[in-house]
Amino acid sequence: MKKIIYLLFSTLLFTGTAYAEEKVAVIVNSANTQSLSMLDIKNIYSDIVTTWKNGKTILVYNLPLNLPARENFSEAVLKMSASSAEMELNNLITTNRMKNPQKEKREKLVVSIVARNPDAIGYVPSSMVDNKTGIRVLFELD
């Protein structure tokens, strides 16, 4: 019950123009040369696609629910609010249908982890990827 109240409060607290102002970069390791469409990214974050073409498990990184970049990503890629996407993931976990659990990390950690791991994918505010080595930007979302 507390988690539901928190999700609702987070959604109400972070609605407004702040989301529209922050661009989000979807990133992979620079050694990862696989091309991905927006549908591919949606399928990865919806737990439909769980491996790269080389057969390795995709390490999926999400930002905390209360960050504007998470809301922007969810709206642009998943076509739902971040809290709705979180509820869907929690439902997969609760019903034991989650194939590839996602990890939640802060922005700086996502950049660092993706830069070190060729099997990782994440997203962060675009300002955090300027001049960073070891990562490749797949898309920049408004």
C-alpha cells in the first residue's frame, strides 16, 4: 500500500514543464555496434527482448522513479507514465514472469556501468553524456 501511495505522490509531484525541458540520451557501450530502433528499446524495457543478437543477456538499467529523465523516457519510449511502467514491471515480478530483471541506479552510475560493460543499456539526461568515453548514444529523446 505504501508503494502505491508513493507512486501516486511521485507522479503528482513531478508533473509539469520540468519534463519537457530535459532531453534524455539512450546509451550503450561503445563496443556494442548493434543498431536498435525505438521499438527494440521499448521491447527491451518491456522485458520482451532479453538478449543481444550475440546471445548475451542485456543488462538493463533504469533511473529512479522520481527523476524527470525517467518520466521523459517512459513517456517517449514506453508511451506511459513512469509510475505505470513501474507498476507493470512490479506485476511481472510479482507474478514470476520477469525474464530479465532491471537494475535501478542513479544517473552517474548508469553512465559508468554502461561505459564498462558491453552488454548494458541505459538512459540518462543528455547533458551527462557530453565528452564521455566508452558509451554510444543511440537516441536523444525530447
